[in-house]
Amino acid sequence: MKRLTLLFTIWCAVSALLVVSTASAAMKVTIIYRLDSAWESGFQANFTIKNRAAAALPNWELEFDSPHNLTSIWDAEIVSHTATHYVIRGAAWNQDIPARAQVNFGFVAQTVGALSSPKNCKLNGVPVKCNGKTRATATPTKKPRKTRTPTRTATLTPTRTATLAAAFTPTRTATLAAAFTPTRAASFTPTPTPGNSVFPARVFAPYVDILLWPTPNLAQFAQQTGVKHYTLAFMVSRNGCSAAWGGVIPLADNFYQTEMDALRQSGGDVIVSFGGANGVELAQSCGTMASLQAQYQAVIEAYHLTHLDFDIEGAAIEDTASVDRRNKAIAALQAEARVQNKTLDVSFTLPVLPTGLTWQGVALLQNALANGVEISTVNIMAMDYGGAAADPYRMGDNAIAALNSLHAQLQPLYPNKTDAQIWRMLGVTPMIGLNDVHPEVFTLSDAQQVLQFAQQKNIARLAMWSMSRDQSCPNNGAYVAPDCSGIVQAPWAFSNVFEPFTQ
């Protein structure tokens, strides 16, 4: 998700771990540069700066030369860009690196010439080595045992969002409307879920980061909150074109099956979400529509799914080839489901500004419609707006503004739908408590405001990032974390506000 992706960092064996000797004995650092994914016209990469010293490293600033054009950055900001030289500094919440700690930031760039690593790096003015080896896809081999590094990525640089904030009126063109005949997959079987579960037409389905440690317990969540529908995050690629939880737990492990079955027996159900801000989305790893369709199909059959979510952001939303491949695969799955008199519900979860979807998000929806995808819900990530938010202290207002803008953007895409029908296609997912972008805080008052608007407009879905964060941090700590909100609250306070939305 754009906004918190609670990064679960899996270090590649091919990443460069380069310990730097500097003129200052107190400055001991390891710089890791990692290429996460690459496509024809761009790539996504990540920097990790590890402070190995016994003292904090204040106000870190990293310089490097690169011919490529950085188009978005998260958990840091661009101080200057002159020709091929970049100066990057920490965001408001990670400008200082504590002793024996680390910070991470990532970016998406447009490739200029041959793909290359950063050169001539300096950290706080001191020359360092940071030219790690490049590899498009990491291949982790172990299951996670600890929580993810907290940071939900933003797809837009806070200081560079103004150009995207203008109203956008999408137009469906003849080239996008080309006919597409989905390929039937004979083995596709979206099996009805066991137990007594019925998926509500209007539902609160918060995200659950199931790779946290200890593993979140759905039955316990349901018992303590009354919430019985969840969005499970995230399914991405492993070893190339192979679906896996977080890119590390393969389908063959039947991971989380027991938890899903127990929830369904109590009348609940799940949506499985593909993508997120970390890892590589399957459509970027699978080279053909048929191979991608087979992987989505395998997940559907393994977990008896009727609802899928596609959280497309970062590098994936800018990779037009994978967008088209994904949409063709989804359309084929839905076509086969119809042949069997079944339904495959599909939602897209996309980055948003208070002014609506970015142009990439609108283009993704246009392509989905051109390929014949039946979109049930367009779910927006109402978080981490950066400089695009007129008032970062009014996150409820920002979420409502984003929903209104999204409604306006969908009208030209669905000219035969009424206003009420378009509202029924909308979903919204705030990041509860502290957002990654300071000073954005989504409060309980904001939650009440968003709930009332969602009920009034009768939208399709409410969610939040995430269930494990719906509690105060130890000692009421004010920091961003994967397992607490960073604000003072009662346990399950946000769930209790949103739960009545479900009908």
C-alpha cells in the first residue's frame, strides 16, 4: 500500500554490504543499494543506510550521480537535482539514524540509457561506496520471523505532487476500447467458501498483515471486535512467476488455511490482496497472460476465494505492460467464472490524493475496462498525501475529498451508471493513527467522520491499515510501527468505530 507498506525487508544475497572507512572514526556505516524490479522504461530501487556506530548519525544526507530520472520517492525527499547529481535527505521522521540502527528509502525512476547503479556517493559530505549489484528480482528462501520495518510507501514525492493534483478528466479512446476475448482456463474453479459465510454487499474489511510475527489470529480478532471480514496482505511473486505470501511463503505450505477456515465457520470470509508496495507483483514477473492467469487461479483454488483485491502502486502502477497483462488475466478468470455461473469479485486498491487518483490510476482503470474486467470496487488508499494535502491535520476531510474526487473521475468511465451506482463502487482505506508522512494523523474523530460519509453515500467498502495497528504502542509511544497506531487509544477503538458499516 502506498502509504504504509510496512516493509518486510528481505536482504538479497546479491546486495552489496559495503562497510565504509571514513575520515571520522565515529561515522561507521553500511550502505545497501538494491534494485527491486525493472521493466522496459523504468525501475524501482531501495537504499538502506545502517549506522554501525555507538552514537547517533544526525541529519543524514546522501548524494549520488545517476543518469536516470527519479519520478517518485518515499521515506526521504529530494533536496536538489542538478543534471545527473541528486541530493537526498531523510524525511521529517527519519532524519536522524540512532546508534546501531538503520533507515530505508525507495524510489521509482525512468531509465535513461542503460540501467546502472548510483555512482560517486557521499553521506553527509564524506565519500562512501554504495554501488551494490543490481538484480531485478530478489529470491528470499526463508519465512519471516520478525515484524516488518514500519513505513508505508508513498507513490508521490510530497514536494512534487502539485503537478498531479490538478483535476483529471479521463477519456476512453478507441485504442483502449479494442475488443478482447479472454482465454478460458478449463481448470478454474472459484469454489464457494465452506461454512456459513455470506459476503455482505457493504462491508468493513480491514487489512491484515499476515506476515507479522507472531502471526495475526483472525478468529481472535473476530471474537474481540465482531469484525468477520478481512483483506489479507500481500500475495506477490517468488522465484519468478510463482505466487507466495510476501514473496517467501509458497502456496504449497497452505499457510493461513486453518485461520481462514475457522473464520468462515463463524460466518466470516476473506479477500486476498495481490501486490502492495513491497516485493514484485506477479504481473511483473509472469511474462505471459496465460502464466499469470494460472498463478491467480492457483491462489483462488487453494483458498476457495470469491473476492480478490489488487493493490497496485509504486513500480507496478507505472509498468504499463504488466498493467495490461494483469487486466487480461483478470478478465479471463471472470469470463470462466461466468461460464460456470459463478462470480469473481475484483477490487483495485490505488494511490490517491485529495484531488483523486493519479493519472496512472485512471489509466489502469481505463485499461481494465478496455480488457473487459468487471470492477466491483475502486478502493483508495487515503493516507500519506504529503504536500498534496491542503491541511494534513484534517485527515477525515482529506479522505472525503478524495472520495468525492474519485466519484467524479469514475463518471466518464461509467456514463450509463447513476451517481448512486458509482458511489456503490467506491472503497476507502485510511492508515489509522500516525501516517508515514509527518504530521498526518488519522484520529478516531476522523474515523467517525469517514464512517458517517461512507454510510450516507452507501459506498461498497471500508478498510484500514491495519488490524494489528489498532492499539496504542507500548508506553503510549508516538511512532510509526506495524503493530500499533502511535496514538493514545483503547484496543480495537478504530475497529469498533468502523464495524457497524457492514450490512
